[in-house]
Amino acid sequence: MTTQQQIPPHTLRAAIATGRMNRRAWLVTGALVVFQIINFADKAVLGLVADSAIRELGLTAGQFGFIGSAFFFLFAVTAVAVGFLAGNVSTRWIILTMGISWAVLQFPMLFGGGAAVLLVSRILLGAAEGPATPITLQHVHGWFAPKERGLPSSLVAIGSTLGPIIAAPVLAWIIANPALGWRWAFGFLGIVGLVWSLCWLLVGRDGPYSHTATKRGAAEAAEGDGGPAAGAAGAGGVEGGRGSIAERADLLQLVPIRRVLGSRMFLVAVLAGAGCFWAQGFLTTWSPKYLASVVALPPEMIGLVSTFPWLLGAGALLVLGYLSRFLMRRGVTVRWALGALFGATLLCSGLCFLILPQMDGPAAVVFVTLGAGLAMIYPLAPTAVAFCVCSKQRAAVMATLTGLASLGGVVAPAMVGTLMDRAGYVPAPKGVHETAEMAARLAEGMNSAFWMIGIYLVLVGAASVLLLNPDRTASRLQERFAFNG
């Protein structure tokens, strides 16, 4: 009791001693989970209103598809730009700005906007949502000690997988309600976004481990964390490349950002992340068509079965996040506690995609769920890579990684469509049932895509196990290039 009384109030050590920091930390984590749910609901709404919007706005399928692609025109650009900005600006205010922007950009369609307004609003929305994942990860990392970051990072990422699951039935009900209609789907998301932004203004704060905290506070955090000889190790990171960088990640010095982006670890993370985004692109574009034409599921089952990979992805993130936390608490290096787990899971995903072309019926549902669901673990990659740089540079590194990896999501729809065309698939006219021959050609094209992504994921998964090593990368960067900011 005497020791706690001697600790000055409102300090980092007092927060750790009393546990108050943990309560606030989990409140902030919960708010960011909801933030990510809104993020993916904003993405899903366009597909849900497709039929109604095309008819009312007089669009062709090609024109509507172009509007869908327009979402990604500025996605990677703003992800990288805001990531670098976050090194000097509090992520609390960046997140608030994003939340308000997402909400405001929904209202033009509620108030009667046409096709041009829809196009512009989707481009701007994509720009506003580009930095979401890296910035939320950066913010939640500021509330937890390095060894504890795997689980909250996974929980925030689970919000992304829950977005389509939670939003789809609510938005579908709004669209089908004669008193509301498809425009109110945008309006509902706008209102939800404004309410969330108000709540964030009240509860959102920067954590004691964030880059806005003092260096003294970071050092105290490392000592309070129980890291061995944190002060002796200093900013040099892991001596000789041995031990876990989680022991002193918040004491690292600045390094030239180009050295990080040029490391083989970062390259492997980009390639592996692109595979994860490929799976997301397939799920949001072609999965319902696959279930209808190849698996031959009835229409009333497609919506339910389409959620299976997202549910599995949420479970995988939760399990892997908890396991990484368990391992790092016991001194296991970040390489094995995060990098190797990430790589091994992707390797399993690739094997499932390789087996998928041999399956049909319920077995095909199982393997498409396993293949795509196990690839929903992308956030583990930026979480692992973030350990190799100081807190001030984490957002820039994670945002650049996300921006480059997101190209996999752009490639997936076009790649699958092109392979289907090459197989001779021709969509049936409206009101005409697809023939068995066309279904077989569609399956041939999709199976070619599964073979390709399966081989790719096996290769990048194995490479991640071998090379996604933040402990060694951090040590080398600190020894050769560290400087005081």
C-alpha cells in the first residue's frame, strides 16, 4: 500500500499499478472494433443496393462495376500518405476525422444524388477509408505493452470480418422496406457514423505507449512490463539478433524508412498480404456466384453460406491473437509468436485452395470456407512488422504495407473474371437459367484461379515462416542505421 501511495497520481506507473489503464485500453479497443465494423459496412452497402440503384439511376452493369472499382482509386495513396502523417499527429484525431468523413459522405445519396454523385462519393469514401486498418492498429498498440498487442490487434481486425455479417441483414431490411428504400441504407450508415464519432470524441485518447507519450514514459512502460535489462539494452533492440524484440520495442530509435521498406521481411509481408487481399476480393465479388453455379446452392442458402469464411476468419484471428499473446508472455520471439503463425496459417489456406477444385457439393463449401477464411488474417502481418520500428514510424510502415498489399484485392475480381472468359463462360440472359455446359466452364475458370492462388499462398506462407522475422530485422536496423529523432 505504501508503494502505491508514493507513486505520483496520473502517471504511467500509477496507471499500471492501479489497473486503470487496462480498463480504458479495453474500452478504446471496443470502440475501434465498432469502427472497423462500420468501415466494412460502408464497403458492403454498394453491393447490397446494386439492383435498386442500377434501375433507378439508369446504369448499365459495366457502369455500376466501374463505380465499384472507383472505391480503390485513392485507397492506397491515402493509406500511405496518412500513415506518414501519423508520425507527427495524434492518431486519436485522425480516427475522428475518418469517422466524420465516412458519415458525411453517405448523406449525398440519401438526399437524392445521381450516378455522378455516387461515383464521386465512392472515390472520396475510398480515400477516407484507406488508412483505417493501419491507423487503428497504431492506436490500439499505444494502449498495450508490446507483449500484449497480439490479442487487441486481432480483436480490432475481427471488426473487419464482422462488418459484412452484421451489416448485411440490417441494410437488406432497410432496402426492402417500402417506407425507407435503398437510399436510406446510405443514410443509416451516415447516422451510425456520426453517433460513433461523438462517442469517440468522449472516450478516445492516446495511450501511454503511443508515439505521443514521452520517452521517459516509454522507458517506464518497458520496466513495468518486466522486460529484462530494458535500460541496458537501450535503443539497440535485440542484442546480437537474439531474444524477443517485444522486450524493448518501445525503446527503438528512428531508422531511415527506406531501409525498412527495402528489407526482405517487408517484401515478404507485402507479398503475403496481397494473397490475403486476393481472398477478400474473391469473397466480396465472386463467392456468391461460385456457390450458386458450381456448388448449386439454392438462393435462400447463399447469403447464409457466404458468411462462413468471415466467421472462420474472425475465429482464426481471435485464436491466433490469443496464442501470440500467450507465447510472447513466455518469452517466445515475435518471429515465432506472430510471423510463423501467420505464415503457417496462410500455407494451410493455400493447401485448401489447391484441394478445392477436386471437391463439389458440401465438401466444396467446407474447403472454400477454410481456404478463404484462413486467409482473413492479414492484420497479423502489419502487427508483426510494426515491432521492427519505433512507435513514431509504425503507422507509416503499416500503412505502406497495407496500401501495397491491397492491390491483391484489386487483382482478384479481374483475374477470376478473365479466367472465366478464357474458359468460354458466357452469362445467361436475364430470366434464362444457366446451362450445365456454362456452369462447367465457369467452374473451369474458377478452378484455374484456385490453383494459382493456392500455389501462391503456399509459397508466401512458407516464405513468411522463414523470413517474417521482426526480431532480426529490428536488430540489424538499429545496429546499422539508428539515429535520434
